[in-house]
Amino acid sequence: MRELEERKLTQTGFCKRMKFVKSHFNDVLKGRKPMTLRLAVSLEFMCIGTAEFWMTLQMKEDIKKEKERLGF
């Protein structure tokens, strides 16, 4: 994630600071797991977008997947 690099943070460093499991964080970044409210707020705390931004992205992805599932 470019924003972490700009702050000279690694995924490991970010996860340790925010008390996240690195594999879960990586899965969210790769789209394998959904964004959580806790992660969105943590990203906002680290000045990496707003929680609303991250949750809106997740909502849009959820809507897209559900429409595909229903055949829309």
C-alpha cells in the first residue's frame, strides 16, 4: 500500500501498531476478505483516508457481488 510506504511503515509495522493480524490485513488489501469497520477506523487514525471512504468502497463491492450473484 503506497500510503504506508509514504509514511515509512511496513505492513508488519502497521499491523503491530494497530494490533491486526498481518495475514488478515493482507487479505483485505487483496480483496479476499471484506474491509471491517475497525480496520477502516484504524486507517483513518493513521491518516490514510477516512473510515467513510473505506466503508463506502466495501459497500460498493458488496453491492456489485450481490448483483452478480443474483444475475443482474
